[in-house]
Amino acid sequence: MNRTVLVTAALLALLPLAGCSVRVHDDDVKVAVGGEMIQVNTSDEDGVDVKVPGVSVSAGGKSGVDVKVPGVSVSAGGNDGVEVKVPGVSVNVPAGGNRSPLTVIAGGTVPVDFAVPAEAKQVNVDLTLPIGGLTVVRGGTDAVTGQIGYARTTPIITTGLSGGEWTVTIPQESKSVGKDNTRLEIPDSVLNIGTDLPTSLELTVNLGDVDLDLQRMNLTSLKASLQMGDMTVQLPGDANVRLTLKQAMGTNNLTAAGFVKHGDVWVSPGFKNENVVEVGLQVNMGSLTVVR
């Protein structure tokens, strides 16, 4: 982290004197002039500020910035820290001198193993992940199985049957859970959906890659949102797909995959307005690949 180094007017008045030296501590910088220690204020704000009567210079933490005024030079060199040079005085604050150590948070997984109730006529899965990869496939028999990765708090997975619709809900906060100097090591999540019943998926992932292999699934609708990462969606080849896409930055292959755009809606090749699979995708930053 860069610091702000302030050379005060009182110090500048003494700079022409010879015999100046510098002591750099973890929490402060002191300059000795003629045997007297003079405090040089520091802070944790990014950038370098040097104040000379009538002159103000600011280098905003950019690597390799050199600013020169008569008798004063400032260099913010990135890896080598922040260096301020005035005739007879040199102040060096190493980069990261006060930086907190990196904290690694290793998450865990929670198993998913639920049998589809015999009374169910529709399966819904509602899943939210803050971070980590997600794979969804057609697998197993009359069950939803797999594992869900989490960061700090074990998600509480619930199921419920209402009006013939059986819903599996896997909630987590969708916002980023990382902080400065923190690295999260979160296992990937995998869901195997083993049913021939009509299935609806609503998936939200904040950060990670998403791979949805839905080709052998009796898919009725899909909503998938990804803030940052790459998404691959394999759809049933014979389905009439009506697709909407929100994408702030990145690429997609919808045209190459044969989809035709009408206004804000994409439809699959040979689209017929019957037994339509509604697909809503959002990829804010990353690539989207759709396969049929």
C-alpha cells in the first residue's frame, strides 16, 4: 500500500542545512537535521503529496511516475515503494510497510442428496453462489445430488412441495465475500439433476465459471446470472428456445450457433411457438457459449 508523505514547511526551511539524515520506522518517518529529529507525517492513503511553498505535486500511486519541480523530485515506483528526494534529504517509505498479511479462508462443501417425491410433477432448483465454479448436469435417478461450495457460512438447503411443484432452494449471499488481503479458496459446486419431470432452473453466481449441460434434461425454463466469469450452456437440441441476454462486457456465440435475433429476443433455428423453453441469461463480464 502506498503512503502519503508530507514534507512540511518547517522541514523545508531547514533543508539547505547540511548533515541531514533519515530514519524510517514502521509507523513514522523522522528526519534529523543538525541533530534535531523532525517528524514527517505519513498516512495509508494512496499517492504521494509533496508541499513546497507555492508548489503542490501529487503522484497518484501510478507506477513509474516522476514529477520534478525546482529542487524537488518525486518518484512513485510501484514495487520499490514511494521515494521523495529533496536536496540533502531522502525519505523512503517501502511499499507494503504497514500492509496486513494475506489471510486465506478455505471454504467447505455441503452435500446435496434429495429424492424427488413421488407426488412431484415439476422440479424447480433455485441456487445462489457468491464465488466458485458451478456445474449442472443431468445425472442420477429420481434425485438431486451433488455438493455445494461455500465460503464462511454453511448454506441451509431446503426443499418443499406445493401444488405438485417440488422446489430445492440453495441460498447464499450473492455479493462478493472477499476483503482486502483476503483470498477465498472455495470448492466448486456440482449438481446432478436426475429426473424426467419438467425442470426449471434459476441460478445466480457472483464470480466463477458456469457449465450447464442440460441437453438430456426436460427443461422448461432457465434463468442464469453471472457477474464475472465464463458461462457455457448446452440446451436440448430439439427444443424451441426463446432467449434473452444481458451482457455488459464480453463475447457470445449466439449468431454462430444459429440463433436469430428479433428485437431483444433470440430464437433457436427453426423456432416454432410451441413447447417453448424460456431462457434468460445475464453475463456482466465474461464470455457466453451456447450449444444445441
